[in-house]
Amino acid sequence: MTHQIQSQFKQAMRRLAANVSLISCKVNGEWAGIAATAVCSLSMDPPSLVACVNRQASIHPGLSIGDRYCINLLKEGHEDVSNAFGKVIKCDDKFAIGSWGQDKDGTPCLSDAHANIFCVVQKIIEYGSHSIVVGNVIRIQMNEIGAPLVYFDGRYL
Ligand SMILES: Cc1cc2nc3c(=O)[nH]c(=O)nc-3n(C[C@H](O)[C@H](O)[C@H](O)COP(=O)(O)O)c2cc1C
């Protein structure tokens, strides 16, 4: 039964269309990042959002209370960078794709993302395989607008 529900759940979640973001941060001084669709606005006061991050993900050790990270909202044309950050490959190989810079704190950010939302980890809730990471927004950089990069049924729309 559990296996059946898991399989059905996976199939159903494929039908939940979602904008792709990259979550980028530093882990032991090195840039790290993953592709993520489980990113959502949480509260306006204080401005905050949640991201659900697999506890096995390379960025997870860089997301303790007080750590800084960036949510980079992707747009059409970012398929290659999304594919790279969605794979288990070395972080050096991920950051070789796309146009990357860093803010004054050294947090990596994708220069042509729709927006770079810089956050500081405020709270972490562990649940199942993932951590729900609550981040307070400390700075936002808006860039040129385009169509969002939307993931649906295992492909980009
Ligand atoms: C479209 C897409 C959405 C993803 N969304 C999430 C997510 O919300 N949370 C998460 O932990 N992993 C998510 N992943 C998986 C991670 O991106 C992937 O496991 C990670 O990049 C592996 O890299 P790592 O070995 O550096 O941890 C997603 C992957 C793709 C392709």
C-alpha cells in the first residue's frame, strides 16, 4: 500500500506545474547549488519564504540557522543551467554553466535570473527526507523580465 501511494504520489506531483529556481549558497567556503521547484512565498511581514531541501543535497550543510543563500528565479532559456543544477554532478561543473556572480557577502547568484532573492536561514523543520527551510529575505535584485521556466510532467513547458 505504501509503495502504491508513493508511486501514485510521484505521478500526481509530476502534474503540479512549478517555476524552477536555483538555490545557491556557500558550503565550507565553496559555491554549491541545486535546482528546486519546492520554493514558496511564506509571509509578507517579515518577508520570508520556504524551500524544501533534501537532507542529502550538497547545499544542505550550508543551510543552518543564520546562513545566507540565494533563490534565483529562472526564466525561459535557462534549461541548460536548470538541467545541470538538477543533477548529481560536481558543483564546479554546475557553476561552469550560466552567468554567475556573488553579492557582497559572497553568496553566489545567477546574474540573468528573473530575480535574486537573498535570504538568511531563520528556521529549519525536518520532515521525512527533506528539511523545510524558512528564510528571511534580506535583499532582492530584480533583473530583466521574460517568460518563467516552468517544469511539468518531467519537462519544461
Ligand atoms: C526540476 C527539478 C526540481 C527539483 N526540485 C527540488 C526541490 O524542490 N528540492 C530538492 O531538494 N531537490 C529538488 N530537485 C533535485 C535536486 O536539484 C538534485 O537532487 C540536486 O541538484 C542534486 O545535486 P547535489 O548532488 O549537488 O545535491 C529538483 C530537480 C529538478 C530537475
